[in-house]
Amino acid sequence: MNTRVLCIEDDQDIALAISMVLGRAGFDVVQAADGNLGLRIFHAERPDVVLLDLGLPTLDGWGVLERIRDLSDVPVMLLTAHGLEVDKVRGLSLGADDYLTKPFGNAELVARVQALLRRSRAARPEAEVYQDALVELNFGSREVRVGGDLAALTPNEFRLLAALVRHAGQTLSAEQLLEQAWNDPLHVGPERVKFAVMRLRRKLSQGDGDHMPIEAIRGFGYRYVAPPDRRQPPSNRRQGPADRRGRPAASVRSAGGREPDRNPRS
């Protein structure tokens, strides 16, 4: 299947030119002439790259970008007619990956789209799986199961949970979680983390109402504590400190079964 590009651009001449240039380069291009239609197509088509004009009718490019970033990490390149530094900085801080100032050359357009795809694919984590008695998290497919049931997490919630389980047992401050789970950590505050954790805890509680693995450490931050596996019978061996607390070590393994380096990664 060819790489799919969603072009949200209200200037029909520019949209047609983009479609022709990227089509000749081997991309499948889907077009939308306004922001609301662009979001509907985004949900339906699941594109690999989004080209987003800022001056759109019904819903402008800023609004579209914010809604895309609430749902997905798909690469987004802004198309701007003015090239003002303030617009570029604002777009990058809201989660855009690149920008292109109109008018632009055909070769530059293709090269920038290809560069976005390379960076996106290189940033994908190794197919690694975290699993404990409650949560199973696949870092490669970004799939999360809670109590065996598939959980619908937003990209921010997934990155937040991933940061916590990778450092299970350690307390992470709101600032550390902002750096690891948000595209624009400098433009959001600790309160954003608090509400995101509340939403994530509600989704995790659906699997086990008696144990909440995300603990709030007053004045310090949050930590993930793997729940005990009630299916395992008590062992007769001498218990270590972790066993006496009833917090058995969770497993993080590669999709192929290999145990990765257990040193925490930021």
C-alpha cells in the first residue's frame, strides 16, 4: 500500500498541484478544502502525513492541528503563505513537525515529505511489550490492554503510561512527565499532567477496581506500582523486600521474547 498523504488546503490550484506532484512521486493524496472536512477525512483515512494550510475556512489550521495532536502523532507539515517567524514558532510549539512557505518548489515538497516519513519511522520504538497482572502495553503497536480488554488511550495518555511503566517503582515529577509525554512541554503546565493522570487512572480502573497502579506521591509526583498477580500461588522460597510488599516485578520483554536492558530509559 502506498503512503497516504492528507492535504488540507482551501486553495484549489495549490491543492491540485500538490496532488499531482506527490502522486507522481508515488504517494496517494487525499484532499480536504476546509478544517472540519479535513478532520473527518483524517479519522476515516488514517493518513501517514498531513499537509495543513493555516488559513482554512470553518476551522483554521491552528484548531485542526490541536485536534490532530490530541489524537495522533502523525507527522504534520504546515503550509503558510507568509513565513512569519511567530507563526512557525507557534506551529512547532503546538506539535507541528515542519513548515513550508508558499510558493514552494516541487522537489522541495517531495523531499520534505520524505524526510518527515523517515524521521517518523526512525522514531518508532522497538517492538517491546510491558506486562503485569493488570496492564499489557505494546510499545511497537501502541496497543494497551487493561484486564485483558483493549483500552482506548489518546497519544498523550499512551506516552504518559509508557513513561510510568518504563520507570515502574520510581517517582516521576510533573516536569519529567511533561518532557516525556507531551510534544510541547514548555507550553503546558503541571496542571495538565494532573488532569491527564486522572483520566488515565479512570481508564485503568476499569480492569481492576481494587488496585490502582498509578500512585500520587504528594509533593513529588507520580509512580507506577505493578499490581500483585493473584493467579500465582504463594511461594515457599525466602521472600525479598519487594515480595514482602506484595509488589512482584513486572516484565518488559521484546515482542520476540528477548529480555531487554532493564536500565530505565528516559
